[in-house]
Amino acid sequence: MLPANGLQNDGDLSHSDSEAQQALEVVFNGESVRRRKASLNPSADSQIPRRTSCFVHSLLRAQEKDIHHEPNTNNESPADKAPDLAPEEEHGVQSRLLTKTQLSDMAFNIRELSKKLSHITVKLKVRRVFLLTKAHDNTIVQHTREVAQWLLSKERGESYTVYVENTLEHNKQFDTRGLLALDPSYEQRLKFWDNELCKHHPHRFDIVLALGGDGTVLYASWLFQKIVPPVIPFALGSLGFLTRFDFDDYSQTLTKAFHNGITVSLRLRFEVTVMRAQGKLDADSRDLIEELIGEEADDAHTHKPEISHDILNDLVIDRGPNPTMSSIELFGDDEHYTTLQADGICVATPTGSTAYNLAAGGSLCHPDNPIILVTAICAHTLSFRPIILPDTIVLRAGVPYDARAGCWASFDGKERIELHPGDYVTISASRFPFPSVLPLERQREDWIQAISRTLNWNSRQRQKSFKD
């Protein structure tokens, strides 16, 4: 068994949240950070601490210790082995600002860790369980109440604290009052979460139970933008690419997971940052291509980051309500790829290859591949074909200053943001992968089976043979 760390028990709540969020993510060498020629001007809000309580990053740190042949003679957990950082190392930079070497090393380390995790069992100290469900679906709400009652029951032999969405507190189907009436101790152990709790205190939860379809799993990724607790997805929805567990067997599944451990698969996520044009927006005097890859003064900052999101499926830039097609400039690192005229563009992770990317004519891709999928949406040309790029580049897509209209960007289908002429977005591999739990008995289930089952991939009546 490989113990996971950074997961506090109830007796650890005396530590401050800032202290709890300190564990090394990814260690780089002393090479200075290279800012790309996009005039990126990181704000104070964009400086993400390089230490977190994410158990994935703690395991990354342990892996780096192994690479450097530093023996662990005291049976320390990965978090115990992480040394205190020097003051100048307390803050890191977002992945879009990493050098090519740093970005490649980060992606490689996460992929190597993912391979190792797929062959071992991680035993967690589960005390606090996060329940995620479709709050508007009465049938699933009833299932959520059933699971909550099962976890709270004294028959479990453990005093689990269960967190459910705050909208269910007064939901008739969930019946909070009736649930609390079953046992006085439930009142102290049944709690309610909101978006702010997930955003600022993700380390408070030891494991996430997602009850629904693939959309519910995507919602879990949206709630936990940085640190993501391991997610056990139960199938109660339409599709099943991400939901590997049958809900009917939830009691046996959870009993095995809590007592015997789990096997984790790390799904690549993208870090997407909206960059706003600064200064006078004059289409006659400003050129987006020149600003992003051309020669510019060191002290000239043409763009400023506004907001960042970590996505599991895809980034979609489209024309929105505009009647005209979009004009989008596409860049990879310091190279201008092309100018796209279309209804939009879909940039998908390998996990998201079966979503909008598929509908737009993009390639299906196994989720273990380290790539970025770029697919045009109704391109106004016969020659544009979907392209597959490595996940070690920083991709940028922007609206040129002379565009007739702006575009709209959405992140995993949420929070649409308008991009004005001169604005662009950066897409790069995130330092925070999405840990999804695999069934111990079916962890080798082929991805091909999933697309055959859900999409009827290449389903056709077999051709008859010739007969004499």
C-alpha cells in the first residue's frame, strides 16, 4: 500500500488553511522564468502558491526524491519529506509562463506518476466525504440522501463527516430534518458546501462522490479549480465515459475504497487564461500578430491577464450572437499558425475528444495521450483539418484588432466570457490534473469499449462471406 498524504483528519483542523495548503507541486531548477512575447504581466492574483495539500503533488515530490536517490529511512509520508521552501520560492507562476523545459518536465512528471498510480493501490484516511449530485433531479437527490444516510450510519464503524450541496438543505426530497431526526449525532456530521468553500478550502475534503453522468464529473472539475480530491464517479446519467462505477453497488464500492484503498487515474487538464488588450484599441495602429510574436520593447505590456480556469474537457471560442463568422488568430509558442475564419474553434483535452470536439469533426483520442486537439467549428474553407499538438506548448487564440466582431469563450461549457478585438486566451497543460478513481476489478477496462458502448463506434452489420 502507498499511503497518500496531505489529507487531514478531524483533529488537524486547528491548523490554518494557509498552512494546510502548503505542499510542493512541481520542483523546477534555478532557470529563470521566461515570459513569452505576449507582454504577459502577471497580476498578484495570478501568483499561485507552489505548495498545496494536493496528494498528487505530494506524490510528485516523493517521485522526484526517488529520482535523485534520496532514501526514506524514517517511513515518512510524501508530505513529511517535502522540505520548507526558501522565501523566494514560496510563489510559483502559472503554466503559461513556464519555459519550454519547465513545461515539458512538468507534463512528463505528471504522466510518469499517472503510470505508477495505475499499478498501485493508494490507501486514504477518509474522514470527510464530499457528495456531488444533480440538485435539480429529484430521483438523484433521493439517491444522494440514501448515500448520505449510509455514510452517517453508526454501522459504518467510522464517524464520517458528509458534505452535501447547500441547496439541498431545504429540499423536500432530501428531507434534512427527517434525516437528522434519525440520530442526534448526524447534526454534527452533516454539513453543507457552497462554491466558495470548494474554491478556498478544497483540502477539507478527503474524497468526492459524484452521482450523475459525465456532466457531474465536469462540474467537480469546475468546483475544484486547483486542488482536486480523488473523485469516485457513479453512473446515474446518460453518458459513461467518466463514470465507471455502478450506483447499485455503491455500498460495496465505498467499503472497499475506504478500507482497501483506491487506484487513481490522472486526467490532463488545461489552464486557460483570458488576456485583455491594454491601452488604446486602434485597429489601424495595432497588430495582434506583431504584439504576440514580433519584436517589442521589454517594458511594453500590451495585454494583462484577467481570469484563469482549469478545464477537463474543452475551451470553445465561438461567434456567439454575432451574425458574422469569427476571425481568430492561432499561435503556438512564438509561432503564428494560421488565421481561422469560422463559427469558432474547439481546443480539447484528450478527455474532451468525445465531447464538442467529436461533434465538430475532430479526432477521437485515448485519454492517456499527451496532446492538445484543435478543431475548427464550421470553417469557411475546404482545407482546414483538425490538428493534434503536443501538450508541451502554450497555445494562444485571439481576436485580431481589425475583426468585424468579437468572440465568446466558454470553459467546459460554463461561464461564457466575451473576447473583444485585441483579446486572446492562452491554453497550456495544467499543473493540477484531475484524479479519477478506477474500479479495482475493472481498472484495465479498454477505452475502446467505452466509445463502442456509448457512441456505437464503427457499429455495422458484418459483410457476408462468399459461398460456393
